[in-house]
Amino acid sequence: MSFLGYKEYIEEGDLVLAYLGRESMKPIIINSKETLNTRFGAFAHSDIVGKKYGSQIKGSKGYGFIHLLQPTAELWTLSLPHRTQIVYTPDSSYITQRLGITCGSRVIEAGTGSASFSHSLARTVSTKGTLFTFEFHKPRYEEAKREFEEHGLINDPVIINHRDVCKDGFEIPEVELKSTAIFLDLPSPWEAIKHLPKVISDDEKVGICCFSPCIEQVDLTIKALQEHGWTDIEMVEIQGRRWEARQTMVRQVDDAISRLKDVKTRKLEGIEKKRQYYANNNIKVEDLTPEQSDSNDEGSKKRKLKEEQEQTKVTKTEFNPFGRGLRIKEGDENYQWCKISKNEAEVKSHTSYLTFAFKTASTSTSSL
């Protein structure tokens, strides 16, 4: 199936993302002869065919379930096989907006890598535009090409090339690129910038973004951009933090005080029962402390200690306002709840620095 469209029912040969949990998602190609094995049990592909995307299937072990999700660029980023460092959604969405990439845009990407951003760009430009993506590493190029074919993206809108653009440039025989947006995810983007004038549009504003993990790379990139007439140069860094919306149990101060009083009462009751037991049986505390030996006396003390514990038990309290010790399901009607939002304790960073620059139609023409 294509990443560019949507469908309701799962068919043979479709790509399905099996969602097992927040941190676990597995991509599978539906083949009726195969089975998906998970911690919840086995799921035969033949049982998945005909189900609606978004369906929930229970595990064969009697617990747990998976959701059958339709692939999107964002979900593919979370589940794809990593071949290189990838561009995650917070970065890719900002780059797309900042470069003004829309339906019908002609975009150059180098290098393809794990093709995370490639899928996002392909969906954005759609069949009305074109994504020219370049990868110099042959095994990664072949894997990416295979994925584009399986996902219905190859040639329309994705044209993938095996090439070192730093040495050989971006030109494709008999193809006019005329791109308005460039994304360079390269170890040395400054070596590729000199080749861009031949493949960018000369009558539209052109934007470029260089994705670099080290500030030293940014420094060299900026120098190359200035040397070749790029303006409005700016470097930014994206820091993402997730927020989670959920319900939490309302805890009243009076209930907490009552709980503490109940605990103290039962503690005192237990102490008094022990004292009474010792007095009635003429027992000293040391008589119930087993020594580290294999003597018969040790066994006797252990039996007396067990008997003492049975005789002095305190009745378990029925007062439990917060469900302490119980598995309480969120939203349980026996308790009072309120809705809250909670953010992550740490900001997830750093992925890379994003260096942006632009050329207007006039500067593009003069550089040629």
C-alpha cells in the first residue's frame, strides 16, 4: 500500500504497524502464511486480513492486545529499522514549515539514510511534487529503494539516486530538478553546497537546511553558504518535551489523617496483644529470637515465634481511602478523580543543529 493514501480494511501484502505499547511498535507485511509472535502470544496474519485499520486484537495467552495501525510518516519514524541516525518528527515538522515545503514542491535530500524524513517529505510533496533523494552508501541505498518500492513511493514522488553528492553533485541526466528546498544530512555539507546552483530554481525563493550534530560542522557550513551567496542564515536547535494527559486520584487531607490514625491504632493494638501474650505464657523476648545454629533449641524458638505471630495478629483494616495495596483502575467509580497534565522531567536533546539559509530569485539567477 502507499503512504500517500488511506484505506479502511487490511489486505494481503499491506504494511501494518502492530502497536504493542508506547515504546513498542512492529512493522509487518501481511502474509497469510506467517505469524506475528509477541509477549501476548501469536497472531496469525490470516486473522488480520479483512480487519479494519485501528482494530484491537486480544492476545492468545488470555491477556494483552495489539492495535493494527495504518502506517503514517510519524509512526514509521517510531518503528523503522535504523541504519543511521534519523530525523525525528519535532525536527522534520519544523524543517518542512521553515522551508515552505508543500504539495507540489520539488525537494532535494542528501543523504537518505534510514529514510525517516524521506517518508515525511514524500507525503508532503505528494504526487504533484518530487523528492530527489541521494545516498552514497550502496547497501543503505538499496535498502531505502526497496522500502520505497514496498511503500508505493518509488518514482512517484520519490526519485532515489546512489551518489556521493559532495564529489559528483546533484545533476541527473535528462531530468530538470529546479528545486526550491534542499535538505543536507551529510558529514560535510559545505562540500556539497557549491554544486547547488545548477539544480535549484532560478525564478523562486529557495531554502536550504543543513542537519549537523557538531557545532564545528555548523561553522564550516555557514562559511560555505556565505561564500556561495546564501543569505538570512540562522542556526536553531529543537528541544522536544512530551505532555501526558491522564486522571489522578483526589486525596483529601481528612482522609489522610484518618488513615494515619487507623495505622497508629492498629499498631498499638498489636503491641498490646504481644505484651499480653508474653505475660500469659511467661515468655521473654529473647526466647523468641532464633540463634544462628542447627540446634534443636533453634527449631523450638522458630515454632514459638510462629505461634506468637499467629496469636497476636491484628485484624486487617477496612479503612482504605486511597486503594493502598490494591490495583485500582484509572477512573474507578469508587474513588474521586481529576484530570491533570504532566510533562517529562527531562528535555530530550540533542539531535542536531539546524542551519537555515535562503536565496531569492534575483540572487539565484546571479549565482548562475
